[in-house]
Amino acid sequence: QVDDVRFVHFLSLSLNGTTPNTIASSSTTMSRPNTNNSAATEAPSAAADVNESRTTILPQGIVESRNYASNDTVQISAEIQAFIAGTDGNGAAPGVRSEFRTLFTIWMFITRLPSPMWIDLHPGYLMRGMGYFPIVGSVLGGMCAIVLDCLNISIGLPASVAAALAIGFGLSVTGCFHEDGLADSADGMGGGWSKTQVLKIMTDSRVGTFGCAALSLFLFVKLQLLGSLGTSRWVILDFQNDGSGVSSSGAGPAILVAQTLSRLSAPYLIRTKDYVAEVGPKSPFYLFMVEAKHLVSWSRVLFAAVYCFVISSMLYGPVFSTVLIVAVLALAHLAGNKGDYLLGGVMGDFLGGTICVCEILVLILIVSKDSIIETYQVAIDTISVEDVFNPLQQMIALYSSDRLRPLFHFLLLIAVVKIWCTFVGPPDMYDREDKKDEKDNEKKKD
């Protein structure tokens, strides 16, 4: 609630024509303390290009005139086209300075650490900078890894205790930014009985039962995974052409890679899904993102993916890195489909929750890599000794394996629950809401 009040104050400053330096200072105080406000006010405006406007929010009336995202919208507004072309006076034309501004906008948005004073929180730069999410994730993951290794190796704390303190350090630097989205998403999807209720709950600043449970589970699982990895062992680029070699191990490299790869889901979802306009005190800012996919180009998504591959390959090799990236994109795609079904697209809290889930997925794959490979080898060996033209005999042989039997039970459980939910009971509540909306629309037409 305090952040919301600060955000409203920040919007009022920018909409009332406050000077650029004051706006930059206000954007910093929105989510992080800054003791240099007076210096920001006195900073010379010559630091920016003469044609560059640092107004964080567009003129009053323009943002509020937008409506919610629609699948039928295929035209890019003149406003977005002007920003992409750099002709709207916001200095967005392609160039080194523009890209630095984009990168530090993401840094300001994700962390509570200060950015250069000539950086403000323009929503266009924010969305265009989604491709830099993994870079900021690498910096944050590296910082957490340094803290973890210091506590575990230099001071001698147990790996689990060092992991807990490193996690706490990361939460303090980011201000629980993505974790807040995880809690809000869990509350909305767990407690909402319709799309309208889900959106209303997700924009509520209070945390409910589902949010508390999701946060507790996320932190507990993350702590256990990092603690089980033990002491860090950093091995960089020690691989052969076939991907074999000695890879890094321990909690330090894992937290760096997890923080990097998990944030690849954000630009992918922004590009492939509609953005749901949010309501509440922050809506004038987020409404700019309705056409966000046009600001996040495929080239920027590709840049983020290549960067993730390079960082992960340096520590775990190209083969396993490919597996991790494919797994993150697959989970992000499934989450995007769920967002389409529940929300009609994605929104900020949903993206934050997805990043948290993807981080856990990466850590799980790193922890269980050897076990997964062994299970796969057992399945291949079992199939190879059986008659390939007798599927029933192969299934019996696979089920007879002590290592594969629990996997069969898990897959059977998922299938039974899915069948039960599909054929038992009334139509899904969201389907019922869609039918009700269709009936209401027909009555209005009549």
C-alpha cells in the first residue's frame, strides 16, 4: 500500500509537468530510498540530449484514453509507432545512449539500487528493455552467489544457512519484486471464481491464504534446493566440442544461472501474449503496455535467449544449457496459455509469478540432472532388451522397474485427475462466464 501511494504521487508529479530531474528522483523513491534527491534536482539538464524528453508518463488524457487489450487489435497506434521510430521526443531512436537508458530502466524497475540520475521510468523504455531482463538477473544472481560463497566458504556456515541468508539478501535488493507477483497471482487464481474476480484479487495489495502458501512453498523449496547443492565449485568453459567436460557445481553457479534463465520467460510472454491492462492506482502507467508486444521485438527476445545460452554454457556446457532454456520456454509457454485462459493475456504480477516458478524449475533440473539421466538410461536399456513390436510387453517391463514405477504412478494420477475434471461436474466456471457474457451481449442486441 505504501508503494501504491508513492506511485500515485509519482504519477501526479509527472502529469502536472514536474521538471525531469525531479521526476527522475521521484521514480527512484517510488520503490527505493534515495538520499541524493537534492542533487538530482540540481543536476544540469545538459546531461541528456536536447531532443530527449525524460517525462516518465505521457501528457494527461493520452494514457487514460486507452482501453483494454483485445485480440482483434492488429493496428499499432500512432503513439507506439512514434516511440519505436524515436520521433515522439522521448529520445527512443536507435543508438547507444538509448540502449543504455533502456538497460538502466530495467535495473531501476527490478532492483532497489539507484540508477544514473538521467534515467527515468518511462513505460516505453521499460517494455523495450524486457530483453535485458536476463542481464539484470545475472547481476543479481552473481551478487547472491558472492554472498553465499562468502558465508559458506570463508565464514564456514552450513550450506543451508548460507543459502537462506543469500536468499534474504536477494529479496532485500529486489524488494521482493517477483515474489509479490507470485503471491498476487496465487491469490487471484486460487480465490477467484471468474475472470473479473481473478483480476480484482490480483490488483488487491493485500495477501491472502493462497499467496502466503505459494510464497512459503517457493522460499522453502528454493532454500532446500540450494542447500542440497552444497559448496560452490566454479568451472568456466572447460568443455569439449561434444559438450563433455567438467561443469560447475554447488549453489553459487546454480543461483546465478537460475536467476538469469528464469527471466527469459518475461520477454517471451510479452511478445507472444496480449497484455491485460491493469486497474488500480498504477493503471495510468501500465496502460501504455497494452501494445507492449510491438515494443518487444523478436530480435530482442532472441538476444535474451542467446545471452542466457552463453552464460549457462560457460558454467554447465552447451548441451545441458540447451535443455534448461528449452524447459524454461516450455514452462513459460504453458503459463502463457494458462494466462490466456484465466486473464485473457498476461500482466505484471503474472510475469513475476512465472519468473519465480521458472527459477524453481531451473534449480530442480540442476539438482536432479544426474538422476534424470540415470532414469532415462534405465528406460532405454529396458526397452532395448524387449520386443519392439510388442508394446504391451514393453510397458510391463518398464513398470517392473523399481526406478520407473513411481513415474508411471505419477503420470497415471495426472491422467485420472484430468479425465475426472473433464467429464464430471458442470462446465468450467470460466466457460460458464463466457457463455453468460455471450447471452448478455445477445440480449443487448435484441
